[in-house]
Amino acid sequence: MIRVSIVGASGYSGGELLRLLLSHPEVEIAQATSRSHLGEYLYQVHPNLRKRTSLKFSDPASLEPCDVLFLALPHGKAQLEINRYADLAPNIIDLSADFRLRSPKLYQQWYGNSHAAPEWLDRFVYGLPELHRDQIRQAHYISGVGCNATAANLALLPLVKAHLIDPEKPVVIEIKVGSSEGGAEGNPGTHHPERSSVIRTFSPFGHRHTAEVIQESGINQVIMTMTSVDLVRGALATVHASPAMGVTTKNLWRAYRETVNENPFLRLVKEQRGIYRVPEPKILTGSNYADLGFDFDEEHHHIISICAIDNLMKGAAGSAVQCMNLMLGFAETLGLEFPGLHPI
Amino acid sequence: MSNIYCPECEAEIDLAADTFVNEIVVCPDCGIDLEVLSLDPPEVAPAPMEAEDWGE
């Protein structure tokens, strides 16, 4: 059995990691740390884990060596102690934004401060298997993925890979997100009377995840608009792009079909009948699947690409466990086969 | 059984041995209704589908 530990396990991504790893057939959880919940049983913070584990939260200062270390700390924390973590584990998967961007300059531009461990940025592989599967298989250090960036990057993947969009034209991405994306710590904006029933555009452009989309898609002109909606889990990316010269609907079908055939957690949803004709996050709750869809207005030369995910799964913990599977040579889908619920 | 390709999305479709002319088959990828126009050679064409607005 592989011994894994989770640093910062009391947050939502940490809880989701625990849920996945407790059921993973090749993994034993050694430690789950939390300063604020030190000594409490895991299920006292993550109630869905009652009767699944008798582990208690441990002190991050007492972290012991293990095979894989997951870091689920707030942004900015992992970079401060990365050398200590690397001494404790040969494999690290960091879910925060600390090691997602390859360039220290880019990090400073988007996060507003200089990186505390810039020499580590090149050692991390961006942890989206659909983009970097072979690199992840060889890697020891994996960065997490931004949930909004994941929905955007996966919506763009078939288009970019098959060169179906005009690189000279801007790509506009509308993202709708649920409240769990904001993390387990509350703020005035997450107070129930203020958050409930909202459709709130909290970032018309310039959201930090835009940097990951630019870096990973190679598209320079990306405008990403973030709107919070009345969901707990879920992110939906709607991409608007201009087609390259001569692109037809059949080109799009071929590209999307090829992409979903190559990736076990990508599904094409483009139905002619029924209710679920396009990707919707609702039915992906708890699942590592990402549903893709598209449409093409040939008359007005406009492509619409859609991706739905569970932000805590494909957009965080699910992709992280998928990366662990690849790093350790396990089946990529091990422990991640849950298809979601319907109805929900 | 013979294979044809969907005229809408180019998905490969297996026509069962007992398929008959004028039968409606559904494309497994794009879900469009296809009418079987002939069996030898196999030929299909999009069939009219009822438009829906999902109640919106």
C-alpha cells in the first residue's frame, strides 16, 4: 500500500481528497493535518466520512515521511515550506495555485507578489492529465489546477488541438461557478442571505485563473468572465471563439470525438432529444467526469464550446488523484469511477 | 449487419441484420434520427425530428 498524507485536510479540497483516498484500493492515509482542527476526528469536520475512518487531524509540524504528500493549503503557503515537504516525500501534489504558472514574472503579474520559491516552478508539471498525461507519468511534483481554468481548458482542448479556432481573434469564456469554489472559510459575500439566489458577476475580466488558460491553451487573447450562481458544487465554462478558415461542423465532430476517445474522464454531450442535451454540472456532483459539448453557427462564423465539471473533483481533488494514479503507475481511473447522481 | 456513417457527425453506425428500409435508427454519437433509405448499398438520411424548446 502507498502511504499518503494530506497537509491542510480540513478544507473542502482536503475533504474531497480524503473521501477519494479512503476508498482507493492502493492507498493508506498516514496523516491528515490541520492546525485549526488539531486533535479532532476527521468526520467532525467532514461529516460524510463518519464510520469510514478513525483518524484525527494531526499537527503539520509533526508530519512524517510518506510516499505521496498532498498539499491542500491556502494559496501562498506551500511555496514557503516546499523544501521541507520535499524532504518528507518523493512525490508531491500541490492543489494550490503556488506552482501552476511556469514563470515567476507571470506569477507576480497575476498574484501580486513575488514567488517565494521560484526555483521550484520548473520542477512542477501542470496537473491536468488531459493536457500533460505523459509528463505526469514521469513527474514527482505536480501542481493542482484552477477549477475555472480546468473547465475553460477542457472546453478549449478539442479546438486547440485540432487547430480549429482563429488564433488572431480573442476567445471569450463565460464561467458560472458554485459557492464551494470560495473555500471553507466564510466572508461577508458568502453569508447565506447575501449568497443565496445570486447570479453575481464577481470578475468581469482579469481573474487569476485566466493566466492558466493562457499558459495551457497557448491563446494570448483570453477574456474570462466569472459569475457565481446558486450552486454549491459545479462550474460551467462557455467558450466563444472564431473558427479558423474552412472549418465545418464535421471538423468539430471529429475533433471532439477524438478528444473524448483519448481521455477516460471526458464525455461528449450533444443530444438531440431529452433534457440533458448540453453539459450541465448538476449531474456531475461528486464525479471526476468533465462533460464537453459544442455548437457551430456556420453562418456567423462562431463556435461555442461548453464544459461542465464538479469544481472540487475534476477541478481539484479528482484531477489530483488522477495524477497520483499516473505518477505511481496505477490505472488512471482507479478510485475515480463514480459517475455522479441522477436525479439530484 | 453492415456499417454506415452518420451524415450529420460521421459516427460509425452498425445496422443490425434485421434492419428494414424506412426504419428509423438513432446515431449513437449525435442522437439524430436517421431513416434507412436502402440496404444494398446501405444508405441513411436525417429524418424529421420534432422541435422542442425544453419548456423555456
